[in-house]
Amino acid sequence: MSNIKFWSTAAASNNASPPDGAPEGWAPADVNNTIREGMGAVRRWYEDAQWTDFDHSVSQVSATSFKVVGDVTSLYTAGRRLRPDDAGSFLYGDVATATYAAPDTLVTVNLDSGALTSSMTGVALGIITPTNGAVPALLTAADLFLTGDLSVSGIAVAGGITLGGDPIPSGTEMLFAQVAAPTGWTQTVATDDAFLRIVSGAGGGTGGAWTITGLTASAIALSIDQLPAHSHGAGNLITQGLGAHNHGSGIQLAGSGFGTGPYANVGSVNGTDIVTGQDASSHSHTIAGSTGVGGGAGSVHGHAVKSDAAWRPAYRDAILATKD
């Protein structure tokens, strides 16, 4: 059975015996068979057109390398897809390197899975070459505009996709509500146990010294100087009430005998009459007015503040990370 890989690019060289070639003087009866064989070969290639088998003579060297007879470095370019045939089982991968050392070209590969064995009988190359190929050049970051959601599914790209520039510049700081910084970011630990403050001006500043672990005022005894200006009203203050009593007074009278009235002469001592006031019943005296202004008369004072875990505002933990 003939296949395109057995045909030569030089027309005169396709002179193998029918139906694999068309030699000079072939029998008329072989014409139809040769044409049919060619039609079959084209169809077989058409159904697997993404791969090209150059009918290279290959031999396995290691699990990730093989030799090809001749200098074929122009075909086995780095990054080109290839499909080794390992006794009828296909493997898939990329060309890593290709080095010619007469009489062979040593090809190393990065396989998607599996390994090369001594049963390797052939290899096919992808029709798309990494350089000077039919596919347009990769888009750069400046050429890529995304106005909606981008969803890519089921596409495997060797080595990943690299844009012309990182959409997030290095050094950018962002908040992440997760346990650790994502890949490509480094957690910033200089800020800890702090609030976020939204400002209308330039951001990135820091300030203050209190953390969110809580603040409460501690007990403090006020001194006289710390008391504000104040006064005390009369209220219900009265003098202590006593029973009936009188008050004595020594008075030198001109004559004896005092008569009746609010005062009475009760006797004399050494020529001095003793006069007492009239007895009075139990009574009290009301105190009017108010006390004077006391305290520090408006002196300023302060209160000691201490940290306390009892005060806890609602919060959500976040980490601050910087783009690598």
C-alpha cells in the first residue's frame, strides 16, 4: 500500500513498481491500479492532515530522545508538535532541541505523557511550525481588548499563554479575603490589626497608634484640682434642736430688783445681778444661702486609657499583598 510519505518531490523519482509508482513502459493493465492507489493515499492523508510523516528513519535513544538519519534540524524546530509512533501507539509532545552530529540528528522531546521505547518506528510532525508559519503572530497586550467575559475550555497550550505585558504591574498592593497570598503575590506584614480608612485624597498613607483590640477608660480618682466649678444649695440643712433652756448673763444693775418681763433677776454674785432670759421651748434654726464655688474652677484634666479585648467591632479579616 502506497502513502504520500513514500512519494518523492521529484516527479521522475516516483518510478516504483505499480501501484506504488509509475515506471517507464508499465503495462496498460497497471494504470487503473496505480491511479486508485494514489486516490487512496490522498484520502488517507486528508483524514489526518494535521500531521506530516516524512518517512524518517528513527531510533530511540532514551525515554525523551531519538535519532533521525541525516540533518533534519530545519524540520525539528523547538516547540513544534510531534507524534512518535511506538509500535502502533501514538505519543504526543513537543520538540525541545534538535542537534546534528553526523550522520544523525539527535532530537529531545517534551512528551505530554508516556515515554519513548525501543519499539519506536516512526514520527510525524505537526503541519504548523513555530516560526514563519501560517498562523498569525501572537497578539501582544496592546492588541488585546476584552469587553466581556472570556471563557476558554478544552484548549491545551504548551508552555501556557503569555501576553505582551502583565495586566497588573509589579508592586501593586491589593486586599485579599483569604488565608494566603495567591501565586505571584507576596503578603505584606508591616500592617497588622488595623482599620481601613477611605480618603478623598492620595491613598497609601498610615497613621494612628491604636489597634482594634479595644480601648476602654480605666478608673481614676479625681483630685481637687480636677473637680469642675460647682456650688452646693441650702437643701434641708438645719441646726440641731434642743429642749427648753435659757442663757445666763452677768450684768451690773444700778439697783436691786428686776421686775417681770422677758428677763428675770435670779440673784447676785459678788454684787453682780444674775439675769437670765425667758425659758424657750425646743426649736431649730434654718440655714439660708449656699456654699461658695469649689474645686478647680474649670481646670482641665484627663483620663487614663487602656487596651481591653471587651470592645470588638464587626470586621472581616483580610491580608495585604504586593504583586511580585
